[in-house]
Amino acid sequence: MKSIPSAINVLKRPTWKPQGINGDGTPFDSKFAGIPWLGKAEPWPACQNCGEPMPLFLQLNLETLPDVLRGEFGFGLLQLFYCTNADAGCESECESFFPFTPGKLVRIVEPDAEPQLIAIPDIAQIFPPKRIIGWQASDDYPNWEEGAEYGVELSDDEWESLADSGFPLSGDKLAGWPHWIQSIEYPRCPMCHERMRFVFQLDSNDHLPYMFGDLGCGHITQCPTHKTQVTFAWACS
């Protein structure tokens, strides 16, 4: 790795790569795919476009995150369900790549009862579950556009050196700096219009064998004030 320009150190952030193992675990576990926690009388989340059940992409138990993040994003379970029904073209019909659109469900639930004992319904595309058993910490740095927004001035060669070193980090990760495929795309909270913050990056073909468009990269974001306001969006080149 090339040396990190000292001027960018003010924007260094910790990020955590999920450490996954094959298998589902319990409905309370952090995981990719598998069986989520659902309330006793709650149906499996269905797509608003095609009406078919949507696979679970990600569930994070917010109380088992790295110590410095406990409570940072709220409490309970952060869940992302995403429709992959290619026959109905839900991804394009719903413009699922934009925040706050149909074809997906992003939410934080606080389990207040035993989970519903349920099997995965008949879904066209089912992914092998991977349980998250730990987090590997790394340093992360922004891209040139986001760095400039914070007033950091580097030469073109220095920004290129950072990008060549792999920053912002690609792949699935918790916190840090988003790896934007196009430009900065933080959505606004629908309640207070505050700029939302980055929570989790879900990249193409990392822990989930799914590709967003042409090797796109997606991000779960959250309002810092209204923590139940969460959404997911992605972009590709």
C-alpha cells in the first residue's frame, strides 16, 4: 500500500468487514440471507410490485455490533428485504436503485416477543445464508469528491494514490466511508430533510451472490435524528 497523505488523516474513519460463516443461526443473529426475525402474526414481507415474497438480503443485530457502535444506529434488528423477481422486472419497474422506492423493505424492528417459527417461502432466487460471527476493523478514507466537501485539499496524484490503494474500501462493510460508484448520493430524511448517514455497504457478489446492475454497489443509510428512517439505494457504472 502506498503511503497515506497526512492531510487526509483528519477524515480517517474506522470501518468493519463482516466475518461470515456458512449457515443461518437464529432469527436474532446478524446474517446475510436466511430466516429473519418476524413477529408472531407477521407475514413474510412481499414486493409491492409483484406481490411475491422478497428474500432477506441482510439482518444486523444492532446490539451485537462492535463496541464503539453499540446504540449508534439504534437498537433491535436492521433488516433489508429486496425483490429479485426478474420475470416481473421489479428492480427496474420499481426503480429499486433509488432510495425510498418500492421493491424493497428496509426497517429497524425491536423484537418484543419470541420470533415466528417460519420457513423460507417459495422465492424465485434464494441465497445460501451466511451468519456474521465477527467484525474485522480497518481504516477507511473518502474519495476525492467527499474529501473536498470536507475541505481537504490534496493533489490529483495524491487522490489517485488513495484510489489505487483501494480507498474508500469496496466490498461489504459496516460504517466508514461509502464507496460511491458515481457521485455522492446521500438521501434526505423524509421527516426532517436532514442528510442521512452511511450505515452499511452491500457490494455486488461479496457475501451475497447477487449483482446490482453492472457490478453496482449499494448503501443502507439512516437519519441521525430519526433512527427508524432507513433506506437502501445502489448505483453502477
